[in-house]
Amino acid sequence: MDAVVEWVDVRERLPMIGFPLAAATSGRYRAEPGEASGKDFWLVLPMHFTDRHITEHGTEYRDCFVDSDGVVRLPYGGSSAETVTHWAYLPTLPGLAVHRTIGEDARTALRNILT
């Protein structure tokens, strides 16, 4: 099965609040001993987007991307050390047009796709 991904530039549009997504994140790794500076990176991470996030230390962020470890990244051009340049909604479930299914519908969908 193939999935089509549409990457969206954060400068053009932000995602809907709360949806899981893939985020292309850029930043710089810490310098290793003997290096003048760390290496730049650009990688894809699973995250969700929210209009308001408060960290465990009480810092409040607006319009930000948050990963499963609670790390906050702002859209490109923001003041965070790592920024999100692009985002894409995750593909739908295999053989379906939805991102989640629950209960008997989930069992039926799994049975149909695995047989």
C-alpha cells in the first residue's frame, strides 16, 4: 500500500489543533568534544499541534508543536532552538479513509485488512 504525503510549509498554514502529524524539524546538535559547533539537522518527528501548551515548569507556549516527550517546537522563524519548517497529517489507516476506529469497527477493519 502506498500513502501520499502533502507537506505544508508552516509559513503558509498551520495544522488543525490536536491532530497527530509528522513534523519536519530543523536545529543544531550540541557540539562534540573537539568540534567548534554542532551539526545542523533536519528530520521528521511525530508530533501534535496545539494553540496553547503549558510545560511542567509553567512556561506557556502558543501555536506550537509538541512531541511525545513534551518537547515544544515553534513554527519556523520562532524563538526556539529547534523549529518546525513543514508538517503533514499522518496517513489514514490501511484500507480506510479515517485515522482511527474504535470498538467492533476496529476489530472488523483489522480482520478485513489482515485476511
